[in-house]
Amino acid sequence: MIRLNNVSKIVRSGSEELTILHPLYLSIPVGQFVAVVGPSGSGKSTLLSLVAGLDYPTTGDIRLAGEYITLMKEDELARLRGAKVGFIFQSFHLIPSLTAYENILVPMEIRKVPKARERAQALLDEVGLHERGHHYPSQLSGGEQQRVAIARAFSNEPAILLADEPTGNLDSKNGAHIFDLLIKLNREHATTLLLVTHDHVLADQADRVISLNEGRIVEDRETRRAGEWESGRTAFCPPLSHSPTLPLSEEEEVA
Ligand SMILES: Nc1ncnc2c1ncn2[C@@H]1O[C@H](COP(=O)(O)OP(=O)(O)OP(=O)(O)O)[C@@H](O)[C@H]1O
Ligand SMILES: [Mg+2]
């Protein structure tokens, strides 16, 4: 569960104040696949960075899996991120001097994940790169590099996966493939997926689409795909009873 309560982001440059995100309220149940759309500069990446705890909001609080990340110190936050959150950046962020396999393996070794070698190979297989583990990022196509980045983001089986335009640099075929992979992982692992995309056709495959404009949520709708939850998942969460753009009631707060 992700909850944002009265979250805003204001930055100061000199004497000027710029509101990047106006106060917003958002509640995302476990396992939901949410697409975030909106024009360039509308605040999508800012929203994702706040949810990832990579940036602090100016007002409000954010809860991930029941924990108030806005109250945490940097080391506590790093622990929570390592345990629960995966982040896929638009531009892969792979380490060029490590092979595909090592890019997945090394972060797990740092976290002392048991059986890290077997797991790294299994993840490579899962993203369809069985034969390419020994290749360096420069020897892989954009779509293949993005698949390595997805495998790495999945290496800690995150409860929450945040993806900022993961298909933005790819052609439509590769983009669709990455998207299918994210949907598969979301469904099989009941991972909560928050994905920024400019592609409305892809966004409509999510359970829910949130549209941002000038730092405000201007639309928040469930797609037809959302109905598939009941038949396809064990970790089904009922639809929200309140409008997610309104403050949460006391009762919902404690839930
Ligand atoms: N640290 C900062 N200082 C000043 N302005 C900032 C800062 N961070 C973001 N902004 C501004 O806030 C607005 C929202 O930025 P953000 O990166 O969240 O947009 P976005 O919706 O992700 O856009 P894009 O689709 O182009 O990636 C932009 O106008 C951006 O220039
Ligand atoms: Mg962005």
C-alpha cells in the first residue's frame, strides 16, 4: 500500500517559489498497476522520486507498506528502499564495466542475499536474456539493457516497483515487450507498480491511470483491465471507497 497525504513539493530559486506538486492525496492498494501520464514538466518524475524516498516533500506524509518514509532518517530510508522498493530509470543506469549478469548479481551480493548467483541467473532467464549474461551493456541493445535493469530492480522482489518512462528510449516493439514483462512480473508477484509513460495505449493496459497537469492530479480513473483483478489475483484489494484526490477520512487513515 502506498499512501500520500497532503503531499506537495515547492522549490525556491532566489526569491521565487515554484510549486512543482500542489497538495495531493493518493492511495494505491497492494498489487495495483498504476500508470502516471501527463505533459512534460507536469511533475511525474517528482512524484516518483518522492514515493521512492529519493526526495522529501515540502508538506505532507508518505507511507510505504505502513511505514512513514517522511519521518525516516537517510539510513532507515536506504534500508526500506533496499527491502521494498525497486526503481527503473528511463536511461537504464547500468554499470558499464560489469556484465549483464554482474549488474544483477553485485547489488544482491552487497545486500548479502542468499543464493545470489542462482538468483541472478534465474532473473536473467526470466527477462529472456539467458544467453547474454556475459555481455557488457555496450554489447546489448536498448531493449536488452532495459531488461537487465528490470531484472536488477526485481532482484530483491520489491513490494513496490517504480518505473520512470522505462520504454521512453525504445522503439514500439521493444517498448511493448518491456511493458509485457512488467505486467507479467506485476501479476505473478503481486508487485505494486507505479509507471510513468507518455504512451496512452500502454497506459490503458494498467489497472488505473492517473493524469497530472501542472502539478495537480486532473484525472484518476480505473481502466477496464482493473476488473480482471478479481479473477486473476489472489492479493485482490477492493476498489477505493473514497475519491483518491480528497483527504482520507480518519477511518481510512487507520486502515
Ligand atoms: N530541483 C528543481 N528545481 C527547480 N525546478 C524543478 C526541480 N525539479 C523539478 N523542477 C521542475 O518541476 C517541474 C516538474 O518536473 P518533473 O521532472 O517532475 O516533470 P515530468 O512530468 O517528469 O516531465 P518529463 O515528462 O519531461 O520527464 C518541471 O517544470 C521541472 O523543471
Ligand atoms: Mg520525468
